[in-house]
Amino acid sequence: MSVRVRFAPSPTGSLHIGSVRTTLYNYFLARKDAAGRLILRLEDTDQERLVPGAIDSIYDGLHWFGIRWDEGPREGGPHAPYVQSERLPLYQARARELVAGAAAYFCFCTKERLAQMRAAQQARGEITRYDRHCRDIPPADAAARAKDEPHVIRLKVPEEGTVGIDDLVYGHIEWPLNAIEDQVLLKSDGFPTYQLAVVIDDHDMKIDPIIRGEEWLPSTPKHLLVYQAFGWTPPPHAHVPNVLGPDGKKLSKRHGATQVDEFIREGYLPEAMVNFLALIGWSPGTEEEIFTIDELVTRFQIEQVHTAGGKWDRDRLDWFNGQWIRRLSDDELLRRLDAFLPAEWDRGLVRQVVPLIKERMRTLAEAKDQIAFLFGDRLEQDRSLLVPKKREPGDTVTALSRATVALRFLDPFAPERIEQAIAAVAADVGWTVRDLTIAIRAAVTGRKVGPPLYESLALLGRARALERLEAAQELIG
RNA sequence: GGCCCGGUCGCCUAGCGGUCUAGGGCGCUUCCCUUUCAAGGAAGAGGUCAUGGGUUCGAAUCCCAUCCGGGCUACCA
């Protein structure tokens, strides 16, 4: 039996980083098995929460990560359609089947009555749960009323007993039936609830195993009961722990960026995100840290997934990102950088600085500020940076003017020659090379830190370098 | 409140009854390298394995209780 796994997002917004983690685990398993299949299914049964464009952003986000799947809304497949709102007749027929078999029943309670009931239960300090008011209406009467009265279909949960699963991650878990209410399966608008749709779809699409977030654990008994009602055998389940915010709660917008497109915009690499994400809640059991997505496919074992939630650690993500940036070839890095730099910046020149800033970047977005001095003629100089600590303005002007002279006729205007020239000037004026480079860097780049100075000067070109050195002398004086 | 899950350095984690005086990575500190900043290299601080009881010759590892944290508790998913 080959692996058939799925990820089933609701198109209620853009892709959340936590669900990407779960999707990654599904992906690893699907690719590990040569005959494995990954299925994308859209769970849009809540029509009120639909967000237009969400489907596109799910597709874009997943593709960005390098995740490919085999069956889905746009890809088609043997179990189409893969969008729940297009499968309505299926759910309705199945729900009626359950009613006919006395495993479910029509319920005519209004939302108002349910609200009142809940309020009363709460006031009495009881568990809030459907009181099974409609459970014992004679089936014939109920069927007749259902013809023209608004209604839902509820599952007839057995009075006692237990249901349980052997979760691939959490092990054996059991729930007493008396804690489970008669779940709504089909809403009054004819749409299925998640609980019904997910079971029918996973069954029809032959999903095995089901891998999903830990937050679904409490609704597993409800699903199990639906499987039972249909007489189906539930597939193996694997729940994976949540990705948590710094406060230990489920990662959400109030913890900062959580959407894939935000990370793309901030200049994170998919390689780094995959690597980082995979290691929250799973470990290969070795001391290695850096993995490509393909390596993860071969290493990943669902049984090694943890039971405890893991916190999101931005510093660690940044470290992974730096690692992956440094693993890129210069040409590849140039390609990735493209979207983060103004279109008018000369790519030939950018290509030449790339090696100089490669190990100075943690995100792609940082590159722009680091190399901006190379582009355009105007440069904002900061007088306070121009004069090194413990040096006099006058001496600085002298040093800078000597450097200007030394660089003017240097041939070629290349890093090694520049280095020699600057060393000579430093010796000449009795300054440390360090202090002299501080002043020159400030003059030429306007900043305190940046890529290596001699290479930067060479790339800047003699004309602009001299111009800026002279401007700096004026500014000080 | 009820049900379920969890608890190893600040964070991600190794560990699955003895090799643990608890290992690695991030972050932090110091040093080396050095034209700045990084990167890289080296060293270091940091954990009474939530707590208390058992079981055992032996427990981070098994059992129980307690505490703390989280999730769920909808005609949301």
C-alpha cells in the first residue's frame, strides 16, 4: 500500500507558516515513497470565511517552498473534484444514508434555542453540550418535517463506551463517549461541517496516513465516530505538535510575521525556511543541522516527531538563512537578490559586489543598504563618522587629502594597489591603517561598516572615489 | 468548568533503564584571524532533566500524584 497524504487548507487567508510545517511533513512522506502521492484539497465549507485570492496565495506559497503535489483543484486527479464546495451532493447523500441507517438524525433546533440552552447550562455550571432534544423524534415525523422545516443533521453518538486511536506520534489515546456531543454533520445551508467532509474525503481519496496539526486531536473521536457510523476503518493518524510563539501559545499574527509572503518579502530563502521549519518538532537524532529538502525527504521519519510543541526562534531562522545564502553560488545569489534591488542598479556592478557581501547578509533584504553607495552619484556623508575617535578634524583633513593624492594616479586602480597606497599614507601621517580606513570608508560610503574597503573603492571607480574624498575634506573643514 | 496533550540550558534539540561528571546547534561572553562589519576558528558561561513520591542493584529514561503550560469544548476549520 503506497502512501497517500494530503494537506487541506481553508482558503481563509494567506498561507500560515505553521501549516507549511505540517505540509512539509506530508510532503516528506509522499516523496519518500516512490509511489507516494500528495493531494491538495481545499476545505471551503465555511462560506462566510472565504477570502478571495486565498487559493492563489496558497499555490504561490507552496510552490515557493518547492513543494509539488500530484492531485489537486487545478491538477485534477482520480478523485476530483478536490474542492469541498464542489462535492456537496456527495456529502448530502452520505449524510442522508446515515439518517436512514439511524446513525444520525434531523435536528430542528434553532440557533436561538441552542444559545439559550448553552447559557442555561453555563449558569448551572454544567458542561455546555447539545441536549439531544431532537434525537428521539420518531424518524417518520422527522423526515416529514425535514421536507419544509430548516434543519441540520446530527450524529447519534452512542451513550457509553470509548473510542481510541494509536496515533503514530502520540501513541494510544482514548476518549470516553459520554464527553462527546451529537455533532452537527450537515448544516442547514446544505453544507457539510468539517467533521463530516473530512472523513468522507479522506476515505474517498484513500488518504493513508492522515497527518495534521495537534489542534485536531480533540476532534479525532468525532471523526472516529463518523467512520464507525459508515462502517469504515479509519486510516492511521499522525498528529504533529504545534509551532508556538515565544509565549508558548500557538503561533499567530500577534507574534509578528506568520504568513509566507511576509518571509518572502523579508528576504528569507525557501531552503532556509524548510530547513528551520522541519527541525521544529522533529530531529533526525544526529547532530547535523543543515539539510536540503531532498535530504529531509530521505531522513524524515514520522515516528521521530515530537509530542511537545516547539517555539518559533527568529534568531535561529536568521542563522539558517545566513548559512543558506553562503551556500548559493554568486550567480544564483544575484538572481535571488534581483527583486530586492532597484531595477536601475547596474546588474554587472551588483554581480561584482555580491561576493563581498555574501557573508555579511542574513536576509536578502539587507543587501540593498550595504551596497547602495556604489549606485548613483549623490552620497549623504556623516561628519561625525568622518573623524575617527581621538583624531583631530584638521589631521583628518590632512590624512584624507594625502589619500586623495595617493589614489589619484594609482595604476591600476585595483584593490592590492589601493591597499599599498593607503598603508603608505597611514605611515606617512603617523596614523594606524585602521583609523585611516575608518575616515576613508565614511567619506566614500557614508557609513561606518560595509564591504571590504579596498575592493569597494575599486568598484566605485577612481572618479567618484576622489570626488567623495574631496567632499569629505570640505565637510570637515 | 469538562475532555485531551505536553513539561531536558533563554530557544531548537540528542537521549528510549547503566557508556550521562546530560551531547549538539542558535543566542550570549572571551580570544584568534582582520582595512570596518561579518564570515570562519577556538574557548567559556548556561541544565538539581517541572516537583514529590514510588519501581529497580541502577531513572532524564518506567509508574503514580501534584504543579505549571497548551489545545479543544460552534450549524469555524
